[in-house]
Amino acid sequence: MIESLNIPKPDDFHVHLRQGSLLKLVIPFTAAHFSRALVMPNTEPPILTARDAVNYAAELRSASPQGMNVQPLTTIKRTKSARSVSVENAAAAGVLAAKFYPQGMTTNAWDGPVNLHDLQPGVLDAMQESDLVLCVHGEAAGYSVWTARSPFCQNWMSTCECFHVFASYWSICQHGRLLKQSRVGRLMSPRPSLPIISC
């Protein structure tokens, strides 16, 4: 009979740690329970470049309480003005993912694209070539929080037709049709294109 069970610390693949005094306040909770954390980049100012990500990772490590280290996994935020070279530099610096926030749909998302097609030419191709994960806040810009998910689903699936090999996950997505289509996408793609859905 099993009397004990040792569970290693899991990874947190969606956490907002912010900056400054707020960062120092909240990071002990993540460090106490997780070994790695994918840290979201919608800070103020945002994490946009490889240098931003490297500096932010250093700030995160410095703020982590002694003896409670958590490995920060850095991300960059995708804005309308971001170019493909920023993706390549970020990947070379160890950034694992880029986050897409539709304009105005969440905290510090005023500078986000309306949809993925508003990104600069070559950005999604560069992400695919660099093997960066695309993290998506799954709501369409210009809608209320109650109606934003269905139109987002339609826009997202048209993008997937062009980029089948993306590794991606959604945050704030609970739309039944989207969940169903994500399973279809995994079966049709050369590698799992939609492996994680974060609700």
C-alpha cells in the first residue's frame, strides 16, 4: 500500500508577476509552489525585445526570496509595430514565447493589434522558423467580454490554415466551438498546433 507520494513542483504556464513593489509582493507565492513560470509580458512598460526579456528575467530572479527560486520563462509582447527581427533576437536570447493581446481587451493591451493579420509582415513566419510558442489572449477586439470569443474563434481558425505547425495556447478561452476545433487542429497538423488551452 502506498503511504506517501512525492510530487515534483509543477510549472505555471500563465502568470502575471508585474514589476517593482508588486512583483516583490507576489513572486513568493509562485516561487513557493512552482519550479518554472511562463511570465506574461503585458507589463508597463511592456516586454517587447530580447533585451527587455533578459532584464526582466534578471529582475524576477533578484526578487525571488532566497531558497525559493523559481526559473522564469520569458515572453515578449506582440504589438502592431513589432518586426520579425525582434522575434529572431528574442529566440536567440532564450525567450520561449510571444503573447498576442487584442487591442484594448485586457490590462495594458492598448497597443495590441486588432487581430493577428495586423502584425507586421513576416512576424508569424519568423515565429514559426524560430520555434517560438504563440500565446493568445482569446478575445476579439471591439467586442464586449461577453461576446468577444466567438468572433475571435473565426479569425483564429483562418490564421491556422496558413500556419499549421504553430505551437500555441489560448488564455481566457471557454468557447465550446473553439475547444472542439482545437482538437481537430491537432489531428490535422504535422505537429500539435494547439497543444494547450488555458482557461
